[in-house]
Amino acid sequence: MNANAIVEKLKTSHVWMSTDEDTPELEPCMFCGGEAMIVAAYPVYGLSGAWARCCSCGSCGPRASINAIIQTSTVFCTPLLGESLERGIAAASDAWNRRTVDRVRMGSLRLNAVPTGM
């Protein structure tokens, strides 16, 4: 999976759906036994994140954040970065496979920012 290429696609088309070669290993759907895929959205009507979705019945797993949080004394921003996207996709696939939610992993990736101009 090339996270930086997916980030660039999300900036223009706003939705990315995994294909066979870039889908993480996902368990069958717990409701119908169908095949699942990963969906990532940035931003679509305020919904930003990654989640697993069944291709047969449409059931979805919990949404994981794909944004990073960068905060300095004067700036706060939540950009979409390759590493934060990878973390969100991994958290969404783990939540689908384990059938449980790790709320710490599902949140935004917090990065330590170095203040500029000092």
C-alpha cells in the first residue's frame, strides 16, 4: 500500500476504496460472511476517516481517524499525512478483525511539532 499516493488521491476525489492488491487482510463479515474492503474518506460532508465495509451487505466497522494533530504554542492543525493514513487504516482493519474497538488507536495521530522561528 502506497500511503502517499492514496493521500494525493483523497485530496482530489475525497474517497478511496481498497482494491484486491492493497486491501489489508480482513475477516469475513460477521453478519453475512461476505468479503470486506477498506474505505477512506477525506473530507466528505464532515466524515473523515477509514473504516471496513462489507461488499455484500454494506455493514461497516467503526471509523478510525486518518488525520494527524500538530500543535505548537500558536498553531493547531489536523493535516492528512501518509503515516496518519496508514495508522488509521491499520486501526480500522484491526477493529473489524477483532470485533472490538481500541479507542486510543482509533483517534488522531498526535505529532510533536517543533516551533519555527526560534
